[in-house]
Amino acid sequence: MRNVAIGLMIGLGILTLGGALITPYTLSPQTPSQYNIFRAILATYTPLLTPISSAAGVRMVGGGGPQGIIPILIWLATAIATGIALRDPEKSGKAMFASASIILLLWIASVFLSAPTWPDLNSWLVEVDLLTSDLLSRPIDILSLFTIPTGLAILTAQIAQLKRRPVRTETSIDEDYYI
């Protein structure tokens, strides 16, 4: 369980840092800082939700410009780092799947918890409708959000686990029998 938690921290850390670097967010002095946190989470995780569409040149969820292949590279780097750090395919898969799930849940929560920062209820409802319909109209992105990084983390952990074990040659096996 400890290793899964470490992998989860690695995953969330790299994803959050990567999302923050490709989508800078400026705090609004008109809103309280607790609501700015939700707006920053929303801005940080939005480009990470649609990596396939972004690479294809489709606009981001909510209408922002595409980020190219950068979101895919962030997900792949996260999966590889998680797999190498844990060196256990089962734990790496769990940690990466949990990281993707938490990113999606934090994004959904930030959409709803940022409601008080909108000027009126109608503009917030329009934005929620736009964001959710935009996200739900991209099932390949949602599917790839969970499968590709999880599979890559498992594969990387399996390779790291195999590299860690010493390779026994035929001569070393023969020496063990004669000693």
C-alpha cells in the first residue's frame, strides 16, 4: 500500500506540474483565494483531459486552443516515472489508474466548486453545460486517459523489474551445481 501511495504522489505531482506549466493561471484579486484554488485546478487539469484530441489539433475542453502533443507527453512521462519508481507492475497500474481518476474527479469538483466566482448563475450553468458536453463528446480521450498511461506504467514496471533481476547464464547455473 505504501508503494501505491508513493506512485500516486509521483503521478499527481508530475501531472499537476505539467498541467500548470502548459496552462499558466493568474489569480483574480476580485475573488477569495479559496475560489481561486478551484479555478486554478480547473485551468491546470483541463488540457490533460483530452490528450488525443489535443494532439489531433482539436480545441481543448471549454474552447481553449489545442496544446499539441504536450499533454500526451506529460501522461507518458508520468506513466514511465511511476513504473520505474515502483518496479512492480500491479502497484504501478493501481497508482497510475488512481492518478488518472483523481485528476478527473478534481476537475469535475473544481467545475462545481468554482460556481461562486462566476458573475451570475446563468453564465456558470452555460459554462458547466459547455464543459461537460465537450468532455462527454470525446469518449476516446476519456478511454485513453485511463488505459494508455496505466498500460505504459505496467509495462515500464515490468521492464524495470526484469532489469533488476540478475541474468543467470548457463555457466553460472553449472557452477551452482558443482559447488
